[in-house]
Amino acid sequence: MALNIDLTMPLKRELEKAHKQFDEAKTKGEPDEAKKLAMVCCNILIQLAKSDPNKKAEYIEAAKSYKNYADSGAKPATPASPVSNFEQIQNDQKDLDGYAESLIAKSTVTWKDIGGLDAVKVRIMETIVIAGLQKPVSIKPDKGILLFGPPGTGKTLLAAAAAGSLNATFFNVKVSNVLSKYFGESSKLITSLYETARKKQPSIIFVDEFDSITMSRDGEAGDASRKVLSTLLSELDGFQDKKSDELLLTLAATNTPWDLDEAILSRFPMRIYIPLPDSKSCEEIIKIQLKGLDITSLDMGMISDTCIRKNYSGRDIQFLCQEALRSMIRVHNPDLYKKSELPFEELKKQTLSVGPIINEYFQNAFERVKSPLAEKDLDRFRKWNTEFGL
């Protein structure tokens, strides 16, 4: 599949630079220099018109304004001046930058908040550490890591921990949201996202639902997907970051790795399988979820074995613990619902009664929490991991 790289954003940055020089030349009273720079702006706008057909008329109109100025040095007769056209283009870019910044999420998650997945955590930690250390030029840190596996296994949590432990800027992105919110502008938003991430390094970009980028390639939706894909490939290549000592790491997550485009996979040589938790991981997750409560009487071995037999993910175990906690709360607060008539400020002055967590609470919870995963689903992940995983 041939992919054309979207040059819209680099051209806009060149236009901004040229326009600033154009303004300075006019202010200093240098008409010849101003005319020359007006033609530079005109030529960039013509290239923009070719790169972005959706705004072709707007760019051509702006190009004419600069051309008129270059030819006569006087204010053009058309209603739109070079300045007003440039400001509109600049405002469009500010809108994209603003949306990119709105994807920043503050992460307080650390590695200690994740139960199990020790080998995966070590690989991500190593990547981050290598990026920060002084090193020979031949040693380059990974710029992208693909996390794949069943839903609820902790892929988002891993990305949040990577950012939280570093106090890095954390961009939480869903490809489906990018495509739907900025249809026609999606590739520009991807470029703006990475440009913002470079400015705010160290940065972690977490792209969830990564398989959404390989949506149907028929019609307009396919064109949008292809354009986003080509732009993302260019950013993942990281031409502008090759000499950077800072960290810009893309962590992508998918529940269907077999749907990913071959070109995307080639940009993610590190593809890490995030499996369902083993016995040790189950115990760690339960302890994290029940932190601060008395769990000394729990049969952790029995509970962990049941979780594994039922194909529970980390998210399922979280739900399981919440159900067990509800059972405990009902036992120690039998008339809790009656307090619903109290004002909220009065409720905040009272304390919830708690007691030890016992096996019976988990036995009740096991009847309520069901895993959507069948063994055949897990076999497909294992097979893909064998063929394409790290």
C-alpha cells in the first residue's frame, strides 16, 4: 500500500516563520525585503493548497494577497490581507494545539500500583532509563512499544505508571476519538500531538484502541484512516528526534493485534504480550485492591486458583474485590441505606464500619463476576505472540 506523507503541519510552521519575517521587514521599513518574503509566503501557501484540498480555496486566497503585496507593495484590493489570512490559519493551528493539550492527563500511578507483570515493567523501565542516560550514539532507545493482549490486563495502567513514575507529560489518546472528532483534520491533529509532546518532554503518548487505525479502507473513512496512518508512521520514525536526549515514547495498546497494518508493526519491533494474571499476580492485585483492610484469614491460594480457572483479567479481579467489599460492608452496616435521607455534609461526618475480609465474601463474588474470555480467545493471543511477539 502506497502512503503519502502529510506535509501540512511542517508547511504551516514554515509559513509562520516566513510571515514573522515579513512583518518585521515591513516594520523596519524594508519594502524590497518585505516583497521578497511575501513571495515566500505565497509559495508556501500554494504548497499548502496542494497538501490540504479541503482548504484549498482559503490558501489560494491568502496566496493571492501575498502575491498582490509582492507585485505592488500596497495593500491588496481583496478584502483579505496577508495578515488576516495568516491569522486565520494560525488560529486553526491553535485550535489543534489546544485539542492536543486537552489529551494530557495527570498520572499519579506508579509501578508499585501494578500487581504482577514484572517482566513487562522491567522492559519499559529499561527503555526509559536508556533514553535518559549518557550513551554512545549507536545506542538508541525504543521510540514505540506495542502492548497487546486480552481486555483488562493492565495495558493502560502500564502506560500511566510509566508517566507517573517519571512525572512525565502523559497523553491519553484513543484513535477512534481522534478520527471521529477531527474527521478530515485527523492527520493534522496527530502531527500537532507529537509537536506538543516534543515541547513538553519527557512525554509518554499512550494510544489506546490502536487497531482502530486499520478501519475499513473503503470510501472517505478509508481515506481518513490512510492519511492518519501515513502521518503516524512519519512521527514514529521520529526524524526530528534522532539527536534528542529527551524522551518521547509511544505506547500503543490493542486487543486485536492481528488487525494491525504491516507498516505499523514494522515501527514497533518491541511487541509485548500482556497475558492474564498468574497466581502470584492475582495475589498482588488482590492485596492492592484490599489495601488497608484485614485479609489475614483469606485463602489466597484458593482465590487465585479460581481466578485463573475462570480466566479473570486484572480488571475482573478488581470487580471481584469490589463485590467482596460490598458483602463485607452490608454485614457490618446492615441499615446503611437508611442514611440516604441524611444531607451529604452530615454523611461526611460519619464513618463506615468495616471488618475482616473472609473467604465467604469472595465465594459470593465469584457467582456474580463473569469473564467474557473463552479459551479459544486466549489461544489466538498465544499464537500471535509466538509468531510476532517480542
